[in-house]
Amino acid sequence: KQLLKGQCAENEIDEIWLTFSDPQPKKPRKRLTSPLFIGRYKKFLKKNGLVHVKTDSDVLFEYTEEQIKEEGYKCHALTWDLYGSFQTKLTNKEKEIFLKL
């Protein structure tokens, strides 16, 4: 419960990037895209703040996709192939960030 508490003020953060997070195969509640963590992020994300997720784990990708649907989160883009045809839809800033990861 202490994770993230006191690290940021409310409504301080524009974006959160979760890159190659541990998929926690046996502990879904501990996944960084679980309702537990999304609830924590909401406390310090600005209105219309974004959570970006990049993973090479099918387990985490599918789980996150389910959470988006179940929790009614707004999803701006979703792809299994970031470096394929979807990449043309990314801004130059996003391409630069993703390629460095």
C-alpha cells in the first residue's frame, strides 16, 4: 500500500509509462494494470491523464485488454504489433520513446 503514496501530489502527472512490467503470472492483483494500481494512478494523474503500456508478455497484454473492457477505461490505441502498421499512427515523439525502450 505504500507504493506511490507520497511520491506525487494529486493531479500532478500527465502520463505514466509502464514498460515491460513484470506480468505477475500467479498474482494478477499485483500487476501494474490491475484495478488496484489504476486506482492509485488516478489519484495523481491529471484529468485526462494517460497510462501507456508496452509489454512483451501475452499474459499481461491480454489481462490489460480485459481490464480496459471490464473497467470501462478509455483506450486510445491497442495493438499486438507496435512496430508494424500501427506505428504509422504514432506521433514522432511516441515513436522516439518506444524505439528507445
